[in-house]
Amino acid sequence: MMIKLKEHRDEYLSIFNQSEEERSRTEKIRLDKQEQDNYNKQQILTQFEKKVQAEVDTRISNEDELRKYLETKFVHFHE
């Protein structure tokens, strides 16, 4: 995170030393880069949520199977 902040700070400092045209071009590049970073973060979060949901589904399935197994054993033991 600190690296990103330093990069953005350096970009802003360099913007003040450039012409107006270069500033607008650099600002557009910076915004595009920031948009891409946000998109990448969103993709990472989406993948993480899918993995968490898959893990939850697996654990619920395993819990149900174990519960059914124990109920069956209990019924047979009771008989």
C-alpha cells in the first residue's frame, strides 16, 4: 500500500513540472491505471468470494453427510 501511495505522490509531483498538455495526458494515464487497479481488486474479491462460498458449500455438505451417517448408526444401534 505504501508503494502505491509513493507512486501516486511521485506522479503528482511530476505533473506540476510538466506542460498543460502533458499534465492532461499524464492525468488520463493515471486515471486509467487507477481504474485498472480497481478492476483488478474487484476481480480478486470476486474470486475470493467464490472460493469462500465453495468452501462453505463443501463444509455444509460434509456436515450433512456426517449427520446422516451418525443418525443411521444411531438407528441401527437402537435396533
